[in-house]
Amino acid sequence: MDTANGDAGSASTTQNGQREDDSNFKLRFCTVCASNQNRSMEGHLRLAQAHYPVISFGTGSLVRLPGPTITQPNVYKFNETSYDSIYRELDAKDPRLYRANGLLNMLGRNRDIKWGPERWQDWQVGLPRVKNETDQGRVGLEGGVPDIVITCEERCWDAVVDDLLNRGSPLNRSVHVINIDIKDNHQDASVGGSAIVDLADSLNRAAMEERERVGSAVFDAGGAGSRASFDERVPEVLGEWQERWPNLPATWTLSWF
Amino acid sequence: MAADSASTPSSNSAVSIAEQLEQLGAARKVALENTTYYDRIVKGVLPIIGPTAPIQLRRWGAEFLAESLATPVLATRDKENLTIAVLDTLKGLLDGAGEDAIVLKASISAAASAYPVAFRWIIHNSYHTESWEQMSAIKSRIFQIWDGAPAPVRLSCIKFAQRVVLAQTPSNGMEQKYNGLDVSLNMMTESHPLLDARQLEAEATGLLDRMLGVLQESSSDALLVDATINCLSILARTRPSTSNRILNTVLNFNPLKLANSPMTPKTKVLVRSLEKTTRMFLTHILRRDPGNQMAGRIQQYVERLTRSRAEIFDEAGRKRALADQATAAYGDAKRQKAETDIPQFSIPPLGPGPHSLAAVFTITNNPGLQAFDVTQLPDHLVSRISVRTLAGIDQKFLDFAISGIHDRLTSLYAAGAAAAAASQPAVINAATAPLGVEEDDDDDYEPDLTPAEDTEQILNKLDNAPPEEAIGSAADAGAALPLGPFTLPPPPTLDPETASKLSQAAAARVFGPLSSLKDPGTGTRRPKAGINRLAASSYDRDSWLTLITRLATRSTAGLDDGSDNSNTIVKAEKTGPSGMSLGDSIRELLFTYILEDWRRRIEIAVAWLCEEWYNDQLAKKSGMVGAGGLNYEKCALRLVDGFLSYITAQDKVLTRFLAEIPELSRPLLGKLKALCADPTTVQLALTSLLYLVMMRPPVREIALDTVAEIWTEYEDARPLAAKYLVKWRPGFIELQTRGAGGEVPPPTSNMAVAT
């Protein structure tokens, strides 16, 4: 990924992604990719390091990781396989190969974030997540309902939006579903992670501004741009973000849980 | 935990609000951990979050109510009690004039979850009018707020209306049975004292129109349009009375209207969002409800939308492609001057520095051709071009090109090995290697356990993957082709005998698929492909046999003659200890295969002999006949010998065989004479010969000679032979009888043995 991306996003983020937990209101995020391994987990980690409540999912039918040849991927079941067990299996199979292609490194990171890959379609939205005591980004998402879903590929966005249509929106909760096209490799996932944090910061700022306005003022103010609600400002924030990250095409919709 | 009055904000009360929020948060966590506490905790917080509470508590409270009434951990039945208990507070929150938008949004969301529960409850408990009156009051208050409310509140109003429509229309029973989605007019009894089904449905129809209004007035408010479209799916799928109205409205909606206005970043997001949301909704309906009567219209609409979108958005993509070409200075590919003197070409050795794989194999100097990406061509085209080219290419040029590439690779290998000695080149760039393996399952994501994806897809992806470009700086020649460091262990040495055994085994394996491929004879007759038929292109048993016969006759032609004379087309037979050549092994197996069931496999025999004959002709033409000589005659004789000993009078295939094989010789036809030793097969032999006489003029003379010989040699065959000879070689018999002095000469040999 070239240098056109990433300048704006790193401003508020220190080298290792850690920073002060400086605000009391937090949007809740959910990151989604195909296998819940690389892109969504990079996003999960970076958002958690930025102190956002975050969970993550994959929309594929199975967890697929590269194998010894292009036609022999390593395939695992969602929700039943832990990152740790995948790590140990690949480490036993061919440590040199899987270290060289970065898989062990990635799995090692993932097993410190949460137990294992979860499938979006199997996730029961709103089921309390109080048992996941070691998950990173769990604080604030005990209710199990995020405000923003960020997918990392058009196909995943389609799967998420279609799945939400299929579920029939039983919870009556609006959710912004945003896609950011990130290539599925470690380098682009890392760049994408920065972009996701940048977007999260921008969105959270808009949401906080809405929260700080109290009372009927909002009601009376009508359509003044600066007084617009968070929901209305999402496309605008995303448009501005897109200018900063022109190589990560974004799509947005407002859907329902 | 008494609620502080909102009217006296002070630093003291602010602290206590923060404390209260903390306590409330802890209580919420208890409810999340153990659902049995929900009832108690929700009822417990109601006094604290009422309409007179401070704004922070009201916000928290409204959101907590929305969460509690929506939670999937409680069944609809369990929520009844809870719902009835909160209605009063909800009504209070909604009634407050100038209420905060966040409180309103959450309260209406809670009301949307409460509505189906309250509706179901009143159906079954018609005596309890009070709570239904509260719910109705909430409903009318929400519809009153709807117009003119801030966007987030309107969002919730849309959703509330959707739940009302869902509850007050008859269902087709296709919805999931949880969270009140299944509450519908079907639950109503005709004689409900309080509710009138027709009235309720009329209200639902009106509400649906109001919801759809945002689409009809061609609003460009993407937020509200998206929110509306994204909650219509369940109505269209499970409430048949709403389906037509919804689909008609969506199909009349133009999501690309905004595209005409100036494209600010925000407009781009909005246009894209409206377009994709509309398309997702329609494709969703097409997929989940394929029998929908509007499917055709939906299909058309989606296609049209895709085209318009491509026009609006892909412009940028096209322009970028052109710009890339220009910056790469490939020149104007269309106006490249064609090279006139083709034979003049040289293969320059590659300079130092990294080269892509493509560069190594590129020998043209034409910059336009160098830039051409062959992988863009479809496979079948590539194979056709390759075959044509290989067929027509001058051998000298091919050799020249091969040696040129060979030199390049040798020098690169040397450079690579030298570089590898200094530093291990990264075989895989871990940072940029594609990670996720592409899946080909559609958006449905049915969990299937088919192990891997389409090989072709992966290869395609590989082709498109970037890492083949030159890596690294100019100095490092080794990095270009990381072939250096890895060597396979040498294979065990192979003596001629094992080699021959292995090649026999390999040849035998070629016959393996025949047993699994289905027999074409059993099925219906296949249509004749005619002259345009391409051999071995139908992937059935016939194709495989064609392949085998060609393997036997052509595969090693010109390759395994050990001598120095080049361009030998027919291979020389090596008769060392290694025994047969590969071609002969296959011939041997083919022979056995045919004889195993020769009556049915006679066609294969004919096909094989045709191939042998063709190959012999080529060999003759080139004037290079290998040490083994020509094969056709040998094989034909052997085959005839093989099945003649099994032949019976009914085996008409013999006639056919003789008629179809490409060349007949005296020795071959001579074999037929043996048949006449057996009186039962005399007729077969002579009829076959007669057929040849009549239908194959070129061999008429040989055939007649054979008949004549039969006449001479076999007493028993004379009557029939004579009949043919009289007709086709008049005077022969007279000549014979006269020559023998008026007597019929006795058979000279092969006296028929009575059987």
C-alpha cells in the first residue's frame, strides 16, 4: 500500500497502538472479514488498543488458511476451533513454512485477543457476552450489540447486509454497516487496521458531540450542519475519511439488528 | 437511589449522577449475567429513569429499556410481564415535550419491541384493557412525533411502524419464531371484544404507505431510505399483503438520482449506499423468494441498476488504466509498426538486475508485445494459438529460441546461486503474500465441507497477484528468480531393467481409466460429430482410447532412437536387455485389451490400425524408417491371427473389419484362407472377400486372387468360390480346368479337415 494512506490516521496513535483512554463515551464496534483471522483480527486488536469495545466475526463457511500448496488450504470450523489449537497444529505440521508466511505470527497474536474465530451468521445478536473475560475489547460490549459493523471486503459486507435482512431485524436496533476494502495479506491488513482506527475515532468524535448536546436544543435546531445527529453525520464522516484513505474504497448503509 | 431533580443541577448532584450511573451499570451487568434477574432489575430502575430524572439517567434508562425488551435471552412469553410493567414509564418518556433525541430514539425502539408483545397479550387477555390503551397511546404519540423529528428519532419511528405493520397483517408463516416477529394478524380470533381485524389491517396498510413515502417522494435522504429498505425484507417475504406494494415502490425508486448532483465525497458515499442497499434488498428477495411473481421485473431492474452504476463509478477505473499505460511508456500499441523482416531476431542476454519471470521468457523486442499480458486471453484461445504456432514454426528458430532462454536461465541461476550464498532470499514475502484463500461459495455461505476451492480460481488469483513483479534493487540479481538454494535429493540410480519394468507399469496404468469410463455402446447412440470432430475432445471412453492409440503410435516417435541420425520419425526399437520400448509396451497391452473382447472392440482395432498406418505413411514420407520397420502390417497380421482362431460363422464383424482398415495386403487376405478349412466359416470368408471385391476397387485384384487361391486349394469351398469367380473373373475357372486337362485339379494343400 502506498503512502497516500495512513498519514492522517497515525496522528492520534502512538507507535504500538496504545494510547490514553481519554473519553467516557465509546461507540461499540464489530469487525468482520472472511475467516476472522487476519483483517478483522487486526482491526479488533487495533480498536481494542484504542480502548474501543469491539468484537469480530468471519462470514465464510469455514475458516480457511493457506496450506503447503495453493490447492491444499488448512480448513477449520468456526466457533469450535481455537486460535491456540490451530497454532499448535500448524506449528507441528511445518513450522518453517508457517513461520515464513506469517501464519504462526498471526495466530499467536490472535490467541491473545480472543479464544477462536466466530462466524457472523451463527452469532446471536444481543446475547450477553459476559463470559469472555479474557477477550480484548470486551469492556462495553457486555450487551452484545455493536453500533458500527466494519467489514473488510465487499463480499463480507454483502453477506452481513443480506444476513441482517434475513434475520428480520428483531431487536429494532439500528446499526451502521460500513465496508472497507482491504486486501487479505498482513501488510494491507496492518494499513487497514490504522484506517479502521482513524474511522472509529472520527465516528466517535461525531457521536460524542451529539451526546454533549443536551435537551430540546437538538429538536429545535433543525437541519444546521453542525447540529446534525450522529446517524446523519456518518456518511459525511465516511466521505471525509475516504479522502484521507483513497485506496480503501468504502461502502455504507444503515441496517437493523 | 432516589432520583435527583433535573431542575437543580449542582456539582453535588453531578457527582451523584455519575455514581448512580455506575450503580445502574453494575445492575445491568447482573441482569446480563443472569437472565432471571431481568424482571426485578428492570422494575427496580423504573422510578429512577422516569421522565423527571436527569437527562443522563433518562438516556441510560431508555437505552436499557430498549435493550431489555429486545434481548433474545427472554422468550416472548417471559417478556409479557416486563413489557406491561414498563409501558407507563415509556409513555412518560415519550410524552415529555422537547425530549432529548437520544431518549426518544431509544424509547421508540423499546416501544417497537414492546408492541408485538403487548399485541399478543391483548389478544389472549382481552379483559385487561388498560395496558392496551397505554400501548395505543404510545403508538399515536410516536406517529405524532414522526414528522419533523430529528433523523435518529425518525429512524426509530420507521422501525416502530414496521413492527406495527408486521403485527397487524396476516402472515404466511415463513418468519423465524422469535422476538415477536411471528406475532401477526393470524393470531386474532374473529370475535375479539376489543380489536377489529379489518380495522387493524387498514391501519397497517396506511402505515406501510407512510413508511414507503420516503421512497416515493424520491427523497435523497440516504439515511431514511436505507433504514426503510433494510427493514422491508421481512414484510415482503412473510406478509403477502404487503409484498406487491413494497416491491412496486422499490422498483419505482431511483437510487442513482443523486448521481446527477456534484460528486462531493459525501454524495459519493450516499449514492453508493442507496444503490447497493436497493440492489441488496432486491437480490435478497430474488434469492429467498424465487417464486415471487415480480421476479422478472426485479431481475431487469437489478441488471439495469448494475449497468448504470458501472457507468457512474467505473469511469475512474478506466481512466486509471489508460494513465498507467501512458506512464509506463509503452507507446501507442495500436500504431506499432509491424516488423517486416521477421527472421532477423536475436535473443539478447538479460542485463544484471531483477527480472520478472515474464521478462526471462520474452524474446520479442517489440515494446507493445512485451507489455501484452497473455494471461488475459482465454485458455482455449491460447492453446489454439500455441498449437498452430508449434505446428508451423521452423525447427531452427525454435531451437535458437530454446537455447537462448536456456542461456538466460543458466546465467540467472549462476547469479542467483552467488547471491544466495551471501544471503538467503525471501522465498515468500510474508507481508504481502495473499493470505485468505479465496472462497467460491456464494453469499449464501451454506456450510459445506467440500475441502478446497476451484483450482482454476486459485490459479487465476495467483495470476493476478502482484508479487511476480521485480523485487528489490538492481544489484541483487538473485532475488529475481529465487530458484537457487533448494535442490531435490538425487533419485536412486535406475538400471535398464527396473526402468523397463517401471515403464511397463506406467503403460499398464494408462489402461486403468478404461474400466471406469462408461461404455458408449450401452447408452443411446451419440450423434455423429462429422468432419469437424476433434479427436479425444469428448472426455469419454472413446477419447481415452484415441489417446492410448496415439500414445502407442506417435508418442515416442523420433525420440528414442539411440542413434545419431536426427529427425527419425519412427522410433528405433531397442532390443537390449531393457526389452520393449514404451510404444511397444502399449501396443502389446492394446492388443491384449482388444482380444479380451474382440467382437465388441473391433472398432478400437480399426482405430488403432488407422493410427499405425498414418504413422507409417509419415515415416515413409520422411524416408526415415526405424530399425523396427513399419508397424501397420505387423499389427494387422497379428490382430487377424489373434481373432481368426476364435471366429465363428456369425461373426460378420470380420467383413466390417476388413472393409474398414486402411490397407489390405496379400498376406493379410491370405490369412482368410485358413477359415475355409472349416466348412462353417467358408461362407464368412468368401462373403468378406466378395464385399471387398465389390466395395473396395483398389484391392479387388488381391481379393479375387485370394478367392482364386481358395478355389484352387479348398475343395469344400469350390462351389461358392466358383460362383463369385464366374461373375468377377470370367474365364478363370475355364482356364484352370482347361489347363489341368479338363479335370478339376485337386487341391494343392491345406486339405480341408472334416470337423
